[in-house]
Amino acid sequence: MAHSSHTTVADHTCFQDAMTHESSVSTNQTTTRDNWVHTNVGVLDKIVEILEALEAGPISLGHLVTTTGLARPTVHRLAMALERHQFIYRDDQGRFALGSRFAEFAASASEDLLLGAANPILRSLHNRTGESVHIFRRQGDNRVCIAAATRSSGVYIPTPLGALLPMHAGSAAQILLAWDAPERIHQTLRKARFTATILADVRRRGWAESISEYQQGICSISAPIRSATGQVMAAISIAGPVERMSSTPGRLYAPLVMAAGKYLSEAMHAPVH
């Protein structure tokens, strides 16, 4: 005798109750997720308002509150978070201003374009001078080597690709710091082997020189590479032993490294096809 399956009214009721419960849970989860997204988008909108207000230049907390129309505690809380992550900083007068992280992001985004133009320039400088040539960019509190054409000899071991070096010594560090935000310059100079006067000279003449500053017996010459907006995005350097490059390497190599920096800066202005 064949058995026929059948569904009772009670079964239908249980099924409907289960579906109603699942739908309720799903709706609650969706509502919670939507609320989370809405809340965080709202915070992001407020952050954008603060950053847009700072585009015109440094302003006080009170002025920031007036410009954005946000509550003072909200502006203060978000400004402190932005400062902690170096998106903004406070100048000597306590005013808020856009920080160096934006320049770092721009430099990182432009890196592929830079590297495409850099290789023949690095080889040319290396062949003309017989010394190691590197390109460094800022990465947080360090500088990182992103391109190189090197020569190993004697006491000098070239910096390998991807190596992180400190910002307190070396001509490339001077270049990457010289045009930075005043507060960041002040913080780095506390432990640097160069001075504010040296950085002022770097800005005036457009190149930097270091002799036994990062490594004993080694000297280097660096020049800035600028982005399409004019910000210093990287430094190109020639480095080698003092015994080969002399105790006044700037006199010999500054014109070459400055020309290379200028060429690569102009390459950053070229349209991408």
C-alpha cells in the first residue's frame, strides 16, 4: 500500500512562524547594517567638510566650527583624530592646516608614472658619474628606495630597492623634509644630523649635500622630483665614497642631479595616454 505524504494545518503554521522569524531577523540585521553605514557615511561627510574648510589655509578651531557649521565638540574630536593620523597638523599659532599624508598619497599614486620615466635617467646618471643613483620617497617617518642604478665598491654598499632609511640623515632626507609642513620639520630636526639653516639653504639652491652624515666616508647629492601640483614627491640622489666624489660633491654633481630632478618633474606633468 502506497504512503502519501500530507501537510497539516499545524505544519503550515510552524513553517509560516519560522519564515516570519527569519524575515524579522534578516530585517533587523539589514536595519542594523544600514544604520551602521548611514552613521559612518555621516562621519565621513563631516570629515570632508573639515578638510574642505582647510583648503584655503590654516584656521583656528573656532573658525573651523563657524565655517563647517558643525558642533564644536564634533569638530574638535574629528580634528584630533585627523591630526593623529597626520592628515592635518597645528602650526605655531595653534591653527589647523592640511598635513603631509595627502602629499604621500599623491606621491604613491604617481609612483608608477615616475618609475616608467626614471629608469633611463638612472642609467644615464650612473654611466656618467660611475656612482650609485637612487630615488627615495617619504613613507611615514622614513624614506624608502623605490628605484636604483648601483655600483658596489669598497666601503660603500648601495641601498637596495625597498629599503627603509631614517629621515634624520642624508641628502635625500634633507630634500624630502625641506619643503614639508613646519610641524613635521620641527619634529624631525629634534634628532636630525642637519639643521634648520641647512634646510633653508636646500630650499634656496634647490639641491642637498651630505658628507659622512648617514654613513662615515660616504657622501651624496640629491635634488627634488615634484608632482604635477608642484609638491616634492621624491628625491633623486647620487652617492658614493668621499675619496671618489671629493669633499665638495655638490660643486661637481649638483648640476647633473638637478637636471635629472627637473626632467623627472616635467615627466610628472605629461598626460597619460
